[in-house]
Amino acid sequence: MKKASGKKKVIFAEYFSFVGGGQAVLINLIKGLRKEYEAEVLLMQEGPFEKLLKDNRIKYTVLRAPEKPRYRYFFKYFRFAKTAHEYLKKSGASLLYGNGFLSVKLLALPAFFAGIPVIWHKHIIVNKKPLSYFGLNAAFLSMFVRRIICVSGAVMRSMKNAGVKSGKMTVIHNGMDPLTPSKAQREKIRKKYSIGNHFTAGTVGFFRRNKGIEMLIDAAEIAANKSNKIKFLIAGKGEQGDEEYEKYLRKKAADKGLKDTFIFAGYGDRKLFIPAFDLFVLPSPAEPFGMVTLEASSLKVPVVAFNTGGTPEIIKDKINGYLVNEVSAEALAEKILEIMNDKKSLIKNGTAAAKNVKENFTVKAQVEKTAMLIQGVIDERKS
């Protein structure tokens, strides 16, 4: 039911229960938007994300979705869809905000038949292969949503290539509040992992098979063979359901003789590890829009990444970070060694990177643009 406050109710749907970049973006959006809207999260898995919602006093409901919803779940989906439709009909919501592909895949049709318009927040670049799973689903689901927020121009172009109408899409870059670099935190991490005065290239996040971690290990081997002054530190863990991948990565590094050069630090708050790096490495072959790119930049740790996806919308080569034109371990290693030997450029780029985030990628700007889009969809519904 609608509250007496008169605020329109927006339900933010989230499929995943872990805390990653997409979930952090959602929290920031809700915190900014709840001044104007009554916000509630519809969560489809139980897990760590619930604690973050509670800590931020965000109301939420858990409506458990079928496991592995991408494929063989046809009959389970209809049972879930019926429950979701009943929930949405009774919710009094003016709009459903689907955070990510699976949220929209599971809820677009129940919301459509409940008469509730949907906004889709699209974080991922759609596979360009003909008749790809994500491409076909993107085109189909787009028929049941009013607007699609793409986190980068690269995401929007991929959606257009999949057959989604341009008029439904708009680009709103993710934003974040500036972070403050900590020299004490830097020294703490470097001491804990015996980094000493070595030049340290690092990365953080979940170990996913599309994130380029294997390529980073290969690049580390090449760099280590050319210099004994460099170390690599990776803070993260295997994604839930794919823990074996972490074991594979550790073995791969060990087999290459990188035990003392390539350090697996385990999972922790990424903002506590980043200050220890001299250079942040984003090894993804095509990153849609890396929140961690903003975080590292804000902490004055310049980012080196491939010149693909949405990354060039954040980083300008040798101005506020570094771009590698060829997607290969050899090119990445060569660029890292080049950066290591130019400390003056490293400092200059770090300062410019922090300024870029502060001026161009703020939560305030993201919230304002999103609020305008939400209100426009709600107004369309009334007319």
C-alpha cells in the first residue's frame, strides 16, 4: 500500500545477494532517491547484501527466485512469476527498477501484467555473437520495459546491435563519493604481505572467468622475468558457485613460479587494499563500466586497462590513467613495466584521476539524472 507521505513507491529489484559493484551502485542510488520516493528492495536471494540494506535502513523483502535462472527453470519460473505478480499487484508501487539482467528477466513480465512500468539498469555489454543467449533475451525483454539505463556508451551500442531500440535507452554513468587516500593503510597492507619497496601492481574483486585474471597472471610472469622490482597483489575470492576457479588461478600462478611475486591476499574491503598499490590493473578484456576504476582513481592510484568497453569513457591514456590498445598479456606486461619506470607520470596521472572522478562521476549527478528518468516514466503512466 502507498504511505500517507504521498511519496511514489519505487521497488528496486536485485537478484544477487553478494556485495559487488552493482550492489554498491544500487545502495548509493536508493540513498539519494529516497528523499523523493518511497524505496523498497525486492531481493531474490538471501545473503550478505541484506546486512548492507539493514545498515543503511533500507526496507526490503526477500522473494526467493529459482536457482540458475538462465536456463532449465521453465516451470519453476511460472511458480515464481505468479508469486511475484501477486506481490507487485499488492505493493502499491508506481515503478519497478530492475538492477541487472536477471532481475529484469525474472520480473519484467510479472510487472508488465501487474501494470507497473519497468526501468532496466543495464550493467553488462551484450555478446555480439549471432543468436547469443544475452542478445536474444535483451531484445525480447526490452519490449516489456519503458526505459533502459546503460552504464556506458559501450553497453548501449551492444544493446543496439542486439536489436534494442535506441529510443528506449540512455547512458547514465555510475558515480561515487570521493575517497581519501590513507598512507597508514598503505603501509599496513604492504607490511602485512611483505611488499617492501617493490613496485606493486594490484587488482581487487571477485574471480570471474570474464575478468581477465588468467591474463594478468601471464602478464605477471612476463614482467617478473624482466624485473625483480615488481610484485602483483590480488585481493578477492572465487564467485559463489565457482570456487574451483580460485583454486585453478592459485595453481596457475604457482606453476609459473610466481609464489613470491603474485600474492593472493584473500577477500576483504577493496578500498582497504587499493591504497597499497602503485598501479591498479583492470585486466578485463572488455569492462562495461568498472566501479573499481572510479574507486582506484579517487584514491589517486592510476588505472591501467585495455582500450575497450566503457573504460575509455573514464580513462584518457597518459592523462588520468593508462590504456593498452592490444588485448594480450604481452602488451599489458609491457605497459606495466613502462609505467613502473616513469614515477613522475604515475604521480601526475594519479592526481588527475582523482580530479576526474570528483568532477565527472559523482553520485549526485547520477541520482539527479536517474530521478528525472524515473519521474518521466511515472508521469507517462499517469497520462
